[in-house]
Amino acid sequence: MVAFAGYALPVQYAPEGALAARCRGGVLAEHLHCRAAAALFDVSHMGQAILAGAGAAAALEALVTGDIAGLAPGRQRYTLLTNEAGGIIDDLMAAALAPDRLLLVVNAANKAGDFAHIAAALPEGVTLSPLPDRALLALQGPRAAAALARLCAAAVALPFQGIGHFPLLDTEALIARSGYTGEDGFELSIPAAAAVAVADALLAEPEVAPAGLGARDSLRLEAGLCLHGADIDASTDVIAAGLGWTIGKRRRAAWDFPGGARLRELLQTGPARHRVGLRPEGRAPVRAGAPILDPSGQAVGTVTSGLHSPSLGAPIAMGYLPAALAAPGTAVALGLRGTPVPARVTPLPFVPHRYA
């Protein structure tokens, strides 16, 4: 267990009994179990809130890159809160539950600031209501649907990024077909009082084992997904981060969100730096903060995420490089305890996505 954003969070588990027969626990085993079967993550530290009132979608659109007004009820979208420089205040999920009623899920470390930022910009009649009494469980992996089907068959009919209310055991769950592992899966928002019963029921399914934040980090990095505070932050512009795809087609007609004018210019001229995948040689992982060196040995960037990939059996990393060095195949080096390790720029993701 580790302290994070005011919570005590599990890095890894040591399963007992029937669970131990499925997955012996530890980051490596949990990661591989998620890729092969299904893993259950407790992500209740994330910030959940309801945005409601006439014009709620338009009010959120004024703050983010995505087409929120175009979301049909029962659909959700990954989007970005931006500042006037086009930097990423946070990445979040926005789900249309009904006309003028949205569910927002934001990062735990940013939720107080995000909610204050959003609330301060809302017009009269639109309210933001945090949901501190809701838990959030993520069931991820190629066997996630099979496991969930025995408890809630209707939810398995959801398409990717679909969301809806479903009866689950003795409670009502808000279930989305989404996640942050690169695998098919579901995220279940449930009353906190029901969280233990739902988790126990899911873990009783033969495909499912518990997984902690260590595996969640390695899974998302293999999938080429950003971690706010590491790979993206308020000083990172949307285009350099490779997240220009979050700017919806309709939003590109007006660029009417914070930083829109600058991002339009960067999209036309190209950013000075790019987020890239990196494959170091050898077996040793290169961690965040390590310098990225050009062929002359000059530091030209920094590793933002790096670890040993359980799926590939080799180290992987992400970081930012000048545009001239960002093309796949470019030879660079990464500083590892003062020693340069040869590496090459590689396309993202490292492991193909397998969404529904």
C-alpha cells in the first residue's frame, strides 16, 4: 500500500486461496493476467461528479477540446481540460447520461482543482455535484465481458465507450465499456456501500484476479496512454502530446476553447517537440526523469515514463523529443545512472489495443 492524493492505494496484491491459484500476485503476474484473462482494479480515488442543468454540455465544451454537445445519451468521450496556452490541466472522461446531465471522471490528484475550475466557469442554472460516496471498479481484459455477463448480462451489450445504468447484485451500477489498459473492459461506478460486495462477486468469477496500481501503470504504458503529472501536464500542449485527435471536427471549425488559437497554429506549423515511444537496448528499465541524448551525446529531452514491459519482456519508455528526432527509427540514447543506453524511437502503442 502506498499513499497517493490522500488515499492509501494498493500497488500489488498477495492473493490467497482460489485467487492464488489463478494469479500468484505481484505486478508482473497481475499485468499478464489482465492481458490473458481479466483483472479487477479499485480506482475509487478518481474524482466523479455530475454536471447538470440546461446547457450543461455547452458549458463543459467551453473548457475542453472535445465535442460534448454531440454526445448522444449513453455515450462517453475522453477529453482534455486546457489552459489559455493550450496546456493540459487534466484529462478526463465525459459521459452523457441524459440531455443536460453528464458524468465526469477526473484524475484523483487533480480533482479538487478540476472541480473548482469547472464550477467557477459555469453559467447560472448549471451545477457541478461531486460524488464522494461513489466507488469505481475497473474490470479489464479479454475475459472481462465473460465474467461480467454472469452478474449483469445486459451490460455486456454496451459498445466501446457506451455507458448506462444497470441492476447489479442489490444495487444499481453505472457501467461504461471503457478503461485505461488497452484491453476490452468495463468501469463500474457504484455506491461505496456496495463496493465490497460487488468486488467480491467479480473476484469469485474464475477469470478474475485483483490487480494494483503497479500493473495499471505498466498496462497503460504498453498501450501508449498518458499519465497526467508524468507524460502530460499544464505545461504540455495538446499537439506535442499527440492528443490532437481529442479536438473534435466541429471544435476545429471554431477553436472556441481555452488555448484553441494556439493549438490551431501548432497544428498548422507543427509543434517543436513530440511525445514518442522509446525502446532501449538491453534489459534494464530506464525510469522517468532520465535524459534523452542525441547522437552527439547532448541532452535533448527527458523520459516521462519508463519501465520493464511484462508483455514484451523488454524495457519501454515514453518521452519528448525535438521534431527533427521524433521520427520512428531514429537512434538516440537514454541516460541510465550516468551511462548512455542506445535506444530507438518507436511508434505507439507498444502493444496493440484490443478494445471492443
